[in-house]
Amino acid sequence: MAEQADSLRRWVHQKADDVTSEVLAGRLKGPHVLAISSGKGGVGKSNLALNLALALQSRGVPTAVLDADLGLANINIILGQEPDYTVFDVMQGDRHLADVMVPGPLGVLIIPGASGMAAAAAADLDQVQTLMAEFQSLESRVEWLVVDTGAGIAPAVLAFVAAADEALVVTTPEPTALADAYGLIRAVDDTMSPVRLHLVVNRASDAGRGQRTGERLADLVARALDRSVAVAGVVLEDPAVARAVVRQEPFYLGSPKSGARADVDRLADYLLDRVPAPRRGGIAGFVRRVMSAVPRARADDSREDTGLPAQNQENHRGVANDAAGAAPVPAGASVGPRAAEAPSSVTPGEGERR
Ligand SMILES: Nc1ncnc2c1ncn2[C@@H]1O[C@H](COP(=O)(O)OP(=O)(O)OP(=O)(O)O)[C@@H](O)[C@H]1O
Ligand SMILES: [Mg+2]
């Protein structure tokens, strides 16, 4: 077994080659890497990641989905798949990425990643190179890599968002979700990453109100953080989504006439029309940034310290309180001047609640 792993590793390193160095040097553009993230959990990230990938694929744009949630392997559950291997096996040099990827509907490639990402903490340089080389094989196969991340501002989540070209920050119109979305954006801003941020308001009761809610949050971010966040779109509350989860068939295919599908189609058009060419080294660049950030973050975690500036740790606790069902104190409420504004300004006011 060890011998097999060794020869696989050698093979991979020979292949860690010209395409990767060309992409990293910026001579080739490489695919777009899009992180789907949220401050609050359960707001619809995994469903959006998968169905958006299907919308891109159905437009003739080859797409892969990386399940990078450190908790549950969400994408596979939504699809009713039980993958045999994950990115962990690739990192160990035991499997090629091609053997780990599961073909999804319409030819979307699904990459089970959860346990592999958690193990990234212990990765050595050799393993980082192995992963980069393996992911490089995707460089010529897909145009978009959609990354379903966990919720919140844990360092391992931030590592994925900060490493991406684009991030969709998903929120619902609820004040707690909006405040946590603001907390996530602020934490990303603190990383100084050039990732471009876009907002999606999911489960809105009405398109216009959802849009206004998104714009209010974007305004707050512009004023408080001096950072521009575009409202990418709104997805309406739609019973087809929950139905699809139960049936383990994505609503994009199972309910082709649903409002949710139309909204996701609009989001895909937004991405294809409005997002500029990526310039951060494609997938290999993304993997390299994640792998160099995750071990640091994990080491910091083990010292019971998030490794982030103090104000972020406060904010992190806010999110945790909220998740634990404490009084709905918005994540940013106790966090110092930059976030103090979040709760009242973001709360929808005349907005979503009828
Ligand atoms: N537009 C929608 N309309 C109706 N229900 C929705 C919608 N979007 C999501 N849901 C419901 O929310 C549930 C959670 O969605 P999903 O698993 O995609 O969230 P998540 O953000 O990935 O969660 P986690 O943070 O746990 O990974 C779905 O199972 C579905 O019931
Ligand atoms: Mg999820």
C-alpha cells in the first residue's frame, strides 16, 4: 500500500507541471473559483451550490462542486450519494482525484471533500503539492469550481472564502441571518483577501423586498467597511426546495417550472455576464492558498484561539450564541464600533415580515 502510494505521488509530481505553473504565473486564466458561504447555518448554501452548478452546466459551462463543509457532507446527502473516497484519499496519495470525483446530474462533477479538508491541518508540503497537482487536472476540465463551505467565521471556513475568486454570501431576510452575514463579510474583510463578494437573499417572500433587503446590507457594508458587495440576486421561498431535499433530487431538475429554478437561472446568468475573468491562479492557486491557511488556523484553534483579531473572536461567539438558540442577539452586537451598526441598520424594517 505504501509503495503504491509512493509511486502515485511520484507520478503526480511529474504531472505538477506546465499548466499549473502557467496558471499560477497568470499566463493562463484558469477556472473561476466561487465559494458559497454564510454567516448563519441552514440558510440554503448547499442547495444553492448544487443547483447553481446545474444551472451553469446546463448553459454549456462545465462545472464542478467541491463539498468543503467541515461538518456534514451536504451535497452528497442532497444527491443521495454515498461516495467511497474523499479528497483526504487524494491528499494521502492513495487515490487520484479522478477516482474520487462522482459524476452528478448533467455531468456536473461532485468532489466529496469534507473529511479531506479537516485533515488538511496535518498536511505536509508533499501532500500540498500532491493536492495541487491533482486539482490541476481539473483546470482544463471545468470553467467554474463551486465550493460549498461551512457556515460562520471559523478560520477553516474563512480560509476557503478568502482563497476564492468570488464568494456568494447567502442570507435569509431574518435579522439574525443578516447580522451574521455582516459578521462574515467583516471577517473576510479583515483577512485582506481580494475575493469579490456577492450577496444572495434566499427564502425571500417577495423579489422586490428581498432585493431591498440585500441592498440595505450592501449599503451598510459599503459605509462601515468601505467594501463593495454586489447583490447577485434573490431566491424566493419555494416548497420545491424542501421537497427536493426529501426526494434527494435537485429542484433544478425535479421541479423545472419552480420559481426557485428561475431564480437560480438568473443567478447563473449574473455570474456569467457580470463576473470578470479570474486572476488568482485558477484552481491550483486556490488549493495552495487554502492549504497554507488551514494548518495555521487549526493550530490556532487548538490553543482555543481563532487566530483572528480580537474583535472577530467576539463576533464568532455572537454567531455561536445565536446558533445555540440564545436570545437572538445579532452576531455583531457586542463587537466594537465597526459592527455596532449592524443590528439596527440591517434589520429589514418594513422589509420581509408581512
Ligand atoms: N428557497 C428556499 N425555499 C424553501 N426552503 C428552502 C429554501 N432554501 C433552503 N430551504 C430549506 O432550508 C434547508 C437547508 O438548506 P441547506 O442545507 O442548503 O442550507 P445550508 O446553508 O447548506 O445549511 P448548513 O449550514 O447546515 O450547511 C433545506 O433543506 C430546505 O428545507
Ligand atoms: Mg450545507
